[in-house]
Amino acid sequence: MKKSILLLLAVTLSFTSFAQGEFKEGKVVSTQTMSSDDEAMNSQLAMVGDVVTTTYVKGTKSRSEVSSPMTGDVVTISDNESKKLLMLMDDPMGGKNYMTIDMDPAQAQVENIEVKNRDDKKTVLGYDCDGYDVTMKAGGQEVEMTIYTTKKIKAFSQQSQMYGDKIEGFPMHFVMNMSQMGKNITIENTVTDIKEGPVSGDKFNMTPPEGYKEMKQ
């Protein structure tokens, strides 16, 4: 289950990754919560609490950082030019591991994507957002999502690349529903802050640090 959660985390973190657009350098902060209709699992997820993800953006590269008791410290670095995503995991129980994921939509671990316009709106950080319903498979799991995007932010989301012209705008809020070991899990993510400013290029090094072992997908 831990590995499936890490793969799912890679997918959700990609929603706060940029490649190009008017927003070329800066920081994006989002807050994520996880819950379940299973009492035992929901108690475990409740112990994790809100998970804050900080994403740094520089041109065609991005770096997302998150820390939680369930996953440990996770850093996701993406490079739109090379179409690669590097995931670094530092878990006191599992040690230091890394995983490289191909971001090419033709080879992504996301299948059978269907997108429907919800014809409703939501306001996030003062931005008007349009809603979409998405169904797909991620890492072999059935996933249902509701996404709200804004056209006011001219930035490119790595995850939106898979949907082509089916979804317009930058994702500001999404709710993801999936099943793990027969238990339903809901993940909700909202962008809470966006700031432009200089970011060090050292944050986007795609070479795994010493001491990290490769984790196969």
C-alpha cells in the first residue's frame, strides 16, 4: 500500500508543477487532506493531518517538497524539456529511495482518461475556476477526480498535459477518489498561495543524491 500511495503522491504533486508560461519563477503553496469512509483507515489518515506542499518553479523545471508521517520527506523534481520526473523519498522506516518517472503522456502510468465539463465554477484565491470531472487509471487503480482550473494564470501544469485540449487553465483545486485494498480514499488539494520571485537553480538537480537507492515502479 505504501508504494501505491507514493505513486499516487507523484500524480497529485504534478498538479502543482509548472513548465512554461507567464509564471516563470517563484513559489506555489498548496494544502492537501486525506480521508476515508473506513473508520480504521480514516483514523490513520487523520493522524497525518493537513499536508502542505511547497513547489518551486524556474522556467521549464519545478520542485515540490512535502513531509508527512505516512510518506516521510518526499521531493519531486520535474523537467519538461527532458520529460522526466525524479522522486526522492526519505522515510525513517524505508530508508532513502528514488524513482524516475517518464512524463511522456504516451508512456505515462495513467490510462483510459475521460474528461467531462461540469458547467460550474469555484473561486480560489480570488480566481474564477471552471470545473471538470475526470476518470482514469493511475498505477492500476481506478481514480475519479473533480478539478477546478483558472484561465487567469498562464502557466502550464505537467498533469494537464495528459488531457490535451480537454482541460483549459491551471489547476487550483481538485478532489481525488480512489480505492486502496478495498478501502475508499479521498484526497483534496487546494492552492493556498502563489508568489513570484527568484529561485536557485540548485533546487532542480535531476541526479539522485548519494545514499539513495532506486525504487522500481
